[in-house]
Amino acid sequence: NIVMTQSPKSMSISVGDRVTMNCKASQNVGNNIAWYQQKPGQSPKLLIYYASNRYTGVPDRFTGGGYGTDFTLTINSVQAEDAAFYYCQRIYNSPTFGAGTKLELK
Amino acid sequence: QVQLKESGPGLVQPSQTLSLTCTVSGFSLTSYNVHWVRQPPGKGLEWMGRMRYNGDTSYNSALKSRLSISRDTSKNQVFLKMNSLQTDDTGTYYCTRDWGRYNLFDYWGQGVMVTVSS
């Protein structure tokens, strides 16, 4: 089974900063990765699919990248409302989620 | 608009069976796959299984022996049954729609919190 490893586990960022979080697959998954945002008490929301495609309505400060085993989610000019957990997920076959990265605002 | 809503008991006793219902609107179960995903308190997301648009099912291998997913298309409902519940099955259970049939989740229910406790 493919394992998705996210890093860091948490990060504390100031409003306006740029932040990059990572997701590493234990095997080559091509571009079959999605990213979700989950705020406390809410359901996850789809942000990015097929590694780099922004879902409908997602602000363009969110950018996904990577291919194969290493993927990134970058948020340019972080806003207060971006404080959340972020999960990567392998698409296709048995979907697998990473353990998440917690983004906190200073 | 697309909506999914989970319902079921909030408290289940250890060793008992959990039964949850996902009621959907705004799309057809014969056109989209619906999945179940759960989340223990303070932890990450775990895919449990799916009901495909054609009625086929697939399950997380770690849960397969305890899990059953079925549906009633006339009522726009997908059902989850999981037996032999233990305390580590406590968590929020979500149903979610699969966009494009590739295990990509575009709409989620609000989730239902299930506590396994005597």
C-alpha cells in the first residue's frame, strides 16, 4: 500500500507570508494527488486536483506542484482564513490520505 | 445544489454494529460514486469504502471484514454498516461524492460524530 507522508506536521506563519508544505508518496503516483483544506469543525474542502489544478472557486494564492513521489502545496500571501489543516490524498485505486499539516497564524 | 447528509446514532456500544445513512440530493447515485471517510478525534482522514455508480462496492482492506456499504437509489441513500465496533472506531464519519469516478472528493457531508462507549 502506498503511504503518503506530509511535512511539516505544523507550521506557524504570519499573514502575508508565503508557505510551502510537502507530501511524499512511497511510490510513484504520477500526478494523481489532491489537496484538501479542513478548518476546525468543518468538512474537508477540495483545493487542488491532479497535483496542480485549482478546484472551482479556490483563490489563486493556492498553488500545487510536483510529480511522481514529491508534491507541494504553496500558499502565497497567507490570509487569516487559511488557518487550517491541509491533507494530501492519492487519487485512483485505494485512496490514501496523508496525516496532515496544521497551519497556524502568528 | 449538491448535498450529502449523514445520519445515525451518536453512541454505539462496544462490539455492536454501526449503521449510518447518507442521503444525497442534487445528483444521481447511478451517475456518481459515493464514498465513506472517517476521522478519529484530533486525527487525520481514513478512507473506508465506496459505492460505485453501477452498484459495485470496494473497501479499505483494513476494514473489509467488518464493513458493508449498500444503497437505495429510489431514496437517494447510501448505507454503511460496520460490525464489532471498538473504542478506536470513535470519530466523525463523512460521506462524500466522487467527482469523475477517480476517488476525488468534491462534495462532503457535514459528518456525523459516532462515539463507541459503554
